[in-house]
Amino acid sequence: LPRAQAALNDYETKKRSGPCLKGTREALLREMAEWATCLSESQIYVLSGLAGTGKSTVAYTIASRADDLGLLGASFFFSRDEADRKNAKKFFTTLAFQLCVYDERFSRAIGNVLLTERGSAATTKGPQEQFQALILEPLQTIVASRVRPILLVVDALNECDDEDSTGVITALGQLVRDLPSFKVILTTRPQPAFNHLGSQDGYKIFRLQDIEEKVVEGDMRLYLKQSLSLEEVRARLEDPDEEWQASDEQIESLVRAAGRLFIIASTAVLYILDKFASDPEAQIATLLRALAQDRTPLKGLNHFYTVILRNVVPEDCDNADIVERYQTIIGTIVLLQTPLSITTLAPFIDKRAKQIQIVLRKLQSIILLGTDNIPVIYHKSFPDYVTDPARCKDVHLRIDPMSQHTRIVMHCFRIMNVHLKYNILNLGDPARFMNNKDGLALQGISVKRLQEMIPLEVQYATVYWANHFKDANTTNPDLIAALDAFANKHLLHWFEVLSLIGKLDSAHQALSVVPKSTPSELHQLLSDGLRFVLRFYELIERSALHMYYSALPFTPTDSRLYCQYKVETKHNLCRVTGGPEKWDPLLANLTVGSSVRGTTFSLDNTMFVAWDWKTLKCWEAATGTPVGTITGAFSPDRSRLSAGTSDGTVYLWDVQDISTLSSRSKDKASHVSALALSQDCSRLACKYGDGTLELWETSAPKRLVTAHRDNKTLTTELAFSPDGKLFASSSTEDGITFWDNKDAAPSGTIKHPTSSGRIRAVAMSSHMLAAADEDGINLWDLKTLDDIGTIDEYNSTLLTFSHRGTLLASYNGWVNRKRVAISDVVTRTTIATFNVNKSIFTMAFLPDDSHLVVQFKGGDFRSFNILDKNVIEGARLEHLCQLPNSHFGTTSQSG
């Protein structure tokens, strides 16, 4: 089971402070303990609090006590500082592992599942499938009759990526509903998702900010008195002769300065008892003088950090070297994508390890060094402070993210240019012709040896350079020159290292962040690199060196990549001739396993979806790796999918992990007749066969905004306006009704009876509505609802506006005269027509309105040049593949 180092025992080795001090937080801890051990209406206890109020300390304390009592089944401490702890990719596998350790019966049940194809596959799937396959299903029968509670503790949910946190909440809610023996304690900063929840929903919400001020001050006072007592001072400073201890007056001053933020109190103790200063009396005097004029917690925290940073950069410092050293060291630590040791950090800072340690020793109260020599930022409020001009006013202390990201990515390129080369591991025969796993084993290269041959700083640079590049100053000519040098010398060597360290999936994202404004030759080379890794992903992932032997020789000979890197084919045993000259439109071959009824990309090109009549399958567009299958309206950004079933249930899926975000079920006699999602995915409109029209919020708590009922009419179409302010519904009798997206109040009606009583298609631009019936296409002004006129295109069943809203494409699907028409909506005239011999599934204009790409129901596609009326089919669509940074409509796909 893949697992993150995020459980209680892992946290114990990383924590820099102990549990709640005896005598503090007593009422809260007592309440939580009683809740955890007794029957109650609520199964999930949410401890909500602002940054620095001590949530993690409470979570650690309650988890430790539950563990001592044998009640702690599993725990997970999120942290945005570590790759495995800032999302939910390993959340449920980590919980499953701990549950196996907790109970032998759980271990057998989960172990048996892992022996099955579904169970083993689930370890690499999305969080929702991991939860279902590895926890919910195997434990269902075992815990059904269990009386003794099993406690799960989840800390700092707010540090989990937003796209994952909703899924975590949903899954934990399902867990406690289906398996009532489980109870969950969850800590988080205030989140809207919990605002409307209460005991009736199975939640108990406790807000730390609601504790009476005198109680907080009492806890703070007790903590400071003990921490700054003579006994504790001597122990912390390791000086038995020290005579200083804090006076009552000094304690009260610190209590007032801290307000409700325990982070200020605990950080003050670290500052006062700094071993390198070894002068607590002078330290507290400096601190109290600086805090004397600030009484509010936030201002106190800002000023507090300023005081500490003055140890490194004095006020009005005119020494540029001191400022530069501080900026580079702290800027790098704050912006790193994953924590690194000082030794690994040094090449990114261009400073000796000793210079870094000198700075960090003066900042031990906010950046801590453990035995592993990895700098750890004590609290997340520090990066927030030091990068915010409104909070950190001193330009010498403030970190500018753009300039620091630029500097870091420049070092990434320098490190890669120095270390990357062909066959970086020096594999001999026959190991270099084998897959990565077998080749390394034959050569005797262990994981430890691999890290010696590809040092951690090289691994970090290869995996994360693009994360820094996207936030860097991409207009900096030196940066573009460094990118150009890297791409022209080491692009394939970069793919090689990513394959060897199991991170090839990051290549697509990296190449996609490079702006199109780069010089044309560089842009073409990177575009070729993206095509190359897409086409040969499976081969390169399996064997890094076979990229040179079995992929490069079959790369189009006219491509910029081949021309630049054909010299690498000198390592091959034989010469390949007769390869293709140009890239064809094919990016990757994906097997659906059935007849393809439709396909689409997400707008950011990270997901690809294909479906037939019953199922929908998703792949990572970068790698072709299957993400999942679900058995349908897409949101405009393709991040969510809604589907209505014949029994009246509406489902909403998160396409990233195929987890069900919400479902709405009506009477089984009422089928779903129409669905639509707003541009920003915040609203879902659905119409049922019984005449009910509903508007739903899609985010937690998935509130029903309103519902309308009309038994007389059948809704045939639903559509949102591009700005999301309105949505329209067409019906067989009442024409078209406009609804306000905020509360679904009717805002206007267009009476449009037709001889057949049916509007066949509806489309909206930012300022116009088009509706097709058997008599033509009618246009209305969205602001005034005035009739603008009619376009004489009859029986259209599909409509789509161009990006600028000046052109309208319509499709007539009559058996004997299928055709596509392009009309000018200003003059209401048809400017081009194209006959087709197949039924069209979907249509989209390219962003420049020069082409219309249509996809047929069989899966193939065709491009119509609107200007010269040319038709381009299949293999002649290569100029439409604008990569990287392509969007839906500029990348073509076929099934």
C-alpha cells in the first residue's frame, strides 16, 4: 500500500512542540474525549480555527490519548510543505495501511482485496476509488456489529489541495454513515463547506475563535509561565547556572501581544530561549519593546516576524550582501515545492552550507532545523507574511515571489545542464537494452546508489523546474536563453532522468507551462518534445534508453526535435530509414473497447474523455493512463460532468478523480429530460419529465437553490449564457423562458410557438440567443429580448456560436440532405455551406473563427475552412495541433 509519512507516529518524529500543556485546553479536550468514546448524534467532529490558534496541537494531543486507549484506528496530518501530504493521492491508502496495523481482521480483509485485480489497481486510482475498494467495501461486514468506536484523526484539511479536500469530506461522510463504528475528528481553518452543517447532518462543529477570551488568556498565561519558568529555562538553554525567569509583568505583556494566537506565544518562547543567543533577558526585552505598540493579533504577528528577521537584516541595512544573502536563502526555503536538506539546498542558493546555517541559526524561532538538517517553517503564517507587501512593509525583508522563482529556475537549468547526459547511469550491455527495473537490478544499482548517481538536487530540478518557471518572469531574456540552451542540449536527457526516477508524467505539465511567446524555433522544439513524449510515453516510461533506440528513429525527420537530436542515434545498433517526414495528427492510441460515440479534452488538456451509449472513460491526456470509467453534460472547463438517468437521479462527477460530488434523486417515474452546467461550474440546471425545473449549487453543501413545476410542458433544451447570469429553457408550448442564475427567478419569456411545437436546438453567445425550429433559426437580443430576425436555415438540430459571437454554425441532419451552414448573425445571411454524409455529434469554432471542426458520431472529424470553403479530413489536420498550451478547439481528437 502506498503511504505518506503523515500518521501520528510520523508526526511525532517531525513535531517541534509537544501536546497541549497540562491544565490548558482542558474543557475542549474533555469534550472531545467524551464525544469520541460515547454514542452521539454526530459522527464527525470538526475543530475549526484561524491560523495559529493551536488546532494541530489539539489534534496531536487527542490522537495521542486515543492511541494510548486503543481507540485510534488511523490518522493523517496534512501539510502543504510535503508533496505526499498536500493532496489526497495517498490519503486513503495511508489510512488503509494504518487500519491493517490496528486490527488483524482489518488486515486480512484489506489484504484479500489487494490480491484482486480491482484492489491492486485501486492503489493507483483516484482517492474516491481507493476509499471504496480499500476501506468501505472490505470493512463493511467486519465492523457492522462492532460497539467499540474506531477514531480517525485528520489534521489541517485546509492544507489539502482544494480539488481533493471536497472528496475527502464526502468520503468521510459516507464512511461514518455506512460504518457507524467509525468516528472522525477533523481540524481545519474556517471553510464555507462547514458553514451550514450541524448535528442533523452528522457533524459537530467547534470553532476555536468562539472560546471566551478569558479562557484563552488563562491557557496562554499558564503555557508561558511554565515555558519561561526557571526550571524550563535552564533545561532549554542547557545551563544549570542560569538565573533568569520571566516575571509576571513580562508574562502579561506577552499574553496581551499574543491575543488568541498560540503561534505568537509558542514562537515567543523559541525566540526568548534561543540557544545561540543564550541571553533570555535581553531577548525578551527586545521583543517586548518591539511589540509594545501593537495589540491586535495580526499586527502583533506581523511585527513579531519583523522583529525576528531583524536578527539577520538590521533596520535601515545598507549592506547589499547581507540583504542578498537573506533574500536568496529565505526566498528559496519559502518557495520550494518540497523540503530539502541544507546540503541539497546549497546549489539552488549558490551559497555554502555553512553560510545557510549561519542565517538559519538566527531564525530558529520561525525556521527550525531537525536532526535531518532539513529547514522546516514553523508556521504557515510566515510565508504568508513575508511575501505580502501589505503585511511585510520592509523591502529588504519582503520576498518577491516572481524574482525568486526566476532565480530558482535559472539554477534548475544550470544544475541540469551540468549533470544531464546520455546514459546518465552508465548502463552497460545488456542492461541498457532492458526495461528500467531489470536493467538497474542487473547492474546492481540500488535506490541508494541511484540517488548517488542522480543527486537529489538534480532530481528536484528535473521534476520541479516548471513549477518555478510558471511563476517566474518569463519576459526575462536570460531566462528564455537558459530555457533555449536546456531544450537544445538536454531535452531527451531530461526525459531519460524522469523515466529513471519514475516521474515521466511531469513532462507534459512542464512543457505546457512554457508560453507561446517564446522564439518560434524554441517553441517548435518544445512542441515537438510534447508530441514525442505523448506518442512514445509507454515506451519511454518502461525503458529510458529505448527512447534513443526505439522512439527517436521513428520521429518525423523534418521535425525540429529530430534535426536537433538525431546525433543521439549514433548509439543505436542499426540505422532506421524510411521514417515519416512530418508529425501526423495522431497524438496517442487509446483503446476504448467499444464503439466510440463521442470524445473531448478538458480545456487545460490534462484530461481526455471518450464515451459510448452506456459508459464514459477518462485518461490523462499527457500519458494515456486510464483514470477511471463512469456509466451527461460537461462543465465548460471540462472539470465536472453531470448525467441524468431514466430513474430521475442526477449525478455530478469530478472528472479529475471520478468521485461523485453530489446526486439528486427524484421519483422513479420522473426521468431527466435536460441538463446544463454554468461556465464557472457553480450551478447545475436540470429538467425532469414531470415538468420540474431545478437549479442546484454544485459546491458543498450542494444546496437546492429553487425548483419550479409545470406539468403542461416538456423541456427540450437548457443553456447558460457565457457570463453565467442567465439560463434559458425551451419547451414545447411556452417557447423560451429566461431564468436568473442566482435564484432561478423567471426574468423573461419569448413566446415562440412552432407548427411542430418543438424547438430543436438552442445556443447563446454573450449578447444573443439563437433557437432553431423547422421554420428557420430565430435570433433575439439577450438584454432586451427583442426579436432581431431570422436566418433561413431550416430543421437545424445543432447550433454553436463562434468565439466572437459574430458567426453561427448550424447542422441540418435530415437523411437525404445533411449539411452544415455558416451564417453571419449581423446580416443574418448564410456565407458558407458544406454537405456531409454522416451524422454530426458536436461542432466547435477555432478561437480565430477561421475554421469549424465537426465530429461525427462514428468518432472521426472534419475541418471546414470558412474563408476559402476548403474541407480538411483526418490525416490532413496536422496544422490544427497547436501544442503546447492548446485549448479545446485547437487540438483535434478522433475515436
